[in-house]
Amino acid sequence: MTPLNYFVVLSAVLFVIGVAGVLLRRNVIVMFMSIELMLNAVNLAFVAFGRQLGNAEGQVIVFFAITVAAAEAAVGLGIIIAVFRNRMTLNADELKLLRW
Amino acid sequence: MNTLNLANLGFAWLPLLPLIAVAVGAAIILLVGVRLEDEDSAGLGILALGVLLVSFVCTLFTIGVNAEAFGGALLTDDYTAFFEIVIQAAAAISVALSLDYAADNGLAGAEYYSLVLFAVLGMMLMAAAGDLIIVFLGLETMSIAVYALAGFVRREARSSEAALKYFLLGAFSTGFLLYGIALIYGATGTVHLDGIRAAIVARAASQPYLELGVGLMVIGFGFKVAAAPFHAWTPDAYEGAPTPITAFMATGVKLAAFASFVRVFMIYLGPAAAQWSGVLWVLAALTMTVGNVVALVQDNIKRMLAYSAIAHAGYALVGMTAAGSAAAVLYYLVAYAFATLGAFAVVIVLERRATAGLRIADYRGLAQTRPGLAAAMTLFMLSLTGVPPLAGFVGKLYVFAAAVDSGHVPLVVIAVINSAISAYYYIGVIVAMYMQEGTPEIEPSGASPGVLIGVAIAALAVVLIGIAPTPYMNAARDAFAAAAGPPAQATAFAR
């Protein structure tokens, strides 16, 4: 059995890549993809802990997290389309009608 | 065929009725809305008010019933009931403010009001959560609905930009909260708040994971309550969103986030307080200072109130650093909510299309043209400053006294200095209304009955809760005592 630490380290690395993506990239779609990467890193941690602890809670939460992420994607992409129609840009640095 | 025997599910239905009422009501409004034209959206707003009233009556029946449902995932105690009532009141006033606003701006009523109710459902779930999954689900139910509401004026570039910023940073913070939950789950082996507390008390939790998890959850909640340095989204989202939704975000969202924050941290992570109270201390000091200092230079009233909302999150966090002051935090949040709702209601009256009428300079001479409105705005500004005998003063008094009792004197000094700073910009609005010449043009449509009733209720609440604070403070104390469990249990954990 692969040790728990491998999974935790991998999930931490993925999470940090996601955080870095949100902070460094300026395209709104790429920022959103980075957020999805963060959520999936968390899912990996849940599954790994669930397997280690031998209870199902960790696996169950992942289903909730995936469902919520899907709902969030639906609303988020809708908002992104609304912004694009109004502004014809998805560069976060150019969206400063309201002072960022 | 098997018949499903509900009695075997092992939970009492009654305490869940407030939540069920809101969920069913939201669905009904969506269905009814299909049959209506958008111009009839005020009727749907009245229906939404009715749903909130039904939910409120259901909540009244749950007071004193300290039960739990779904194996402890939902706690339907007096703490939940307290926040349910305040959230229902904040939502009802926000809906009243929306009645004409939504119709005038051509917003589709069915989606608008059902999203408000779904957000209320999420808020109530957050208050009732007895399990970190429910905290997460409630937070997301609320947030996803509010993201959509913030961008509801689709053709308005400012509104969709506000929604985008709120959405990106909100989803970002959710990642932190969820990672925190994952690490706490890994450290304690459960997501049940009771089990987590037991594991911490028994020192069975793996320390590095627990500490990291608690830290990440502080970040997640910090975003939602708009604590500095996680507040960057607040002024933009508040400025760009439709004003009734801004009022809803500044009160309902903040109340729900604090409901969960206080329950999870002060009760269930209480035994690990040494690991987080220092962080909250710094967060509180930073939040108050950033909010108040930046509010000084704002000329847009919605932005000024956004920074004021940040500053008030800081005052509430002062209460959270003190072990004995949870009841004071609850009282403080109620006082803050009514004053803020009232202030945004006045903003709606003066606001005109295309974002005009939102400068503080537009309030010049209001005392001559609309003396009643100016007087109400004065009350709200004074309450937010903390002038006796209004609710905001008593709230600050309780919170600061509790913080001094637990030895956080330097933090209270910072808080008091901040209150003095805040007087400058709050009283600036009063000076503009009473002492400066000007002719605010008010469109009659802005002063609709719904908005004026909202102003009146908020003004009444700010005065009443301030003059006779005892019943409200006692309700807050009972609520917290119910959540913290019976005294015998409490002493067991204190040992």
C-alpha cells in the first residue's frame, strides 16, 4: 500500500500549483481552471485520508465537492460570458471599472 | 413493496421546517414566475416575503427545542434559531428594498427572488451545521446564489464585473476552506464537530495536520466575513452589485459566515484555542485598521459602507478572541445588521440609474428636502460609529468589555482608536446632509413604500435594541449556551 504521505504531498503540490495559477495568471478562464485544480487537489487529500482512516466519510465528501464544483462552474462560466459580452476582454488587469 | 417509514429515520421534522419552508418557497416562486411577465416581479417579491414569514413562524416553534437531525449533521438548537431569525429579518428587509428596484431595472423577478431564498437556505444551513460537510454545502449554496445575484444586471458592465471578482475570490477561498476541512478530517478522523472536539480534548489529533487545517479554515472564513487581508473583493463586489443585493451581502452573508465561524471555532475548536486565538487577534487588529483608514478616503457611499462592513467584521473578531464573549459577538452582529440595512435602504432612495447619486456629495442638503430620511440616516451612521444610546454603542460596549475581561487590553485600545477614526467618515455623511448646501434631486420612484418601510423598521430596531438591550443580550446568551451544551459538559471540556 502506497504510504499516506505520498498522496498528501502530491495533493499539497497540486494545491500550491492551483494557488500560484490564480495569483500569477491574468486570464480569467485560466484562473478559474486553477481554482478547479485546487478543489481536485483537496479531493485527492480527502480520498487518501479516507483510505488511511478506513472510513467512508472521506470518499462521500468528494462526491459533494464534485457536485458543488460543477454548480460553481455553471454559474461561474455564465458570469464570465456576461463579462465578455460587456467588455470583450477576459484579462483580469483590464477589468478595472471598479477599482480592483 | 417496501413502505418508507419516516418515523424510522430517527429525526424530528419540526426543527427542520424553517429550512424546508424556504427551499419549497424558492421552488414555488420559480414555478409561479414562469406564468408571469417580468413587470409583475413585485408580486413575486411579496410571495418571497410570505415565504420568509412562514419560515419565521416555523422558527418560533423551534425555540427551546434543542434537537439534532441526520445524526448530528444539523443542530437545531437556540443558536440556530437566533441566527435564523436575524437572517430572515435581513432577507425580508432586502426583499422589501428590492420590490421596486427589481421592477424598475427590469430584473426577472422569479429568478431574483428564488435566488435570494436559496441563498437564505444556505445561510440557515451554515448556522445549523453540526458537521464540516454541512458548513461547506451551506456556504456554497449561499455563495453560488449570491454570485449570480451580484451579477444580476447582466447588461451593466459594473454588475457583471462585480460578480466576476466576487466569484473568483469566493471560489478561491472555498478551496482554502475545503483543504482546511480535509486536513482536519485527516487529523481527527471525522468531520463531525462533536468528534473533532472529542479528538482534540483527548489529544488524539495529529498536530501538524490540525494546525494547518485550522489555519486554512481561518483563511476561508476570513474571506467570507471580509477580514483583512482577505477583503480585496469586498469594495468592488459591494459597489457593483445591485444595491438591495449589496445590503443582503453585507448583512445576510456576513451573519451566516459569522454564525458558522463562531460555532466551529469558539465551541468545537475551543479546546485548541491556543492555536488560533493569536491569529484572530492579528486579523482583528488589521481588519479594523484597514477598513477604517481606507473608508476615510472614499467618496462613493457604497464603497464607504463596504469598508465600514470590513471594519465591523474586525470589531466582531475582537469578540471572537475572547473566550467568554460569544454572546456579545451575536448581539454586535444584530446591531450591525440593522444599521447597515437601513443605511443601504437610504442609499437606494437617493440612487438613480447609471450609478448617479452615489457620491457622498450627493447627500448635501438632504435634511432640507427629506428631513425624515436624513434623520434616519443620521441614526444609522451614529449607531455604526457607536454613539449611545443606539444599538451599535451597546454592542461595542459588550464586545470590548468581554475582550478586556480576558486580558486583550492592547486589542481593545486599537479598537477604540479605530472607533474614533470611524467617527470622521460616518459623521462626514451627517455633516453633508445637515450643514452643507445642495439640492439632491430625488426621483419619486426611488422612495417606494417597500424601501421606506425598510428604513423605518431598521431605524426602530437600531433605537429599540440600543435602549433596551437586555432581552436581546439574554437571547444571545441563551443561544450560545444552547450551542455550547449543558453546563456539566462545558466544565468537562474546560478541564
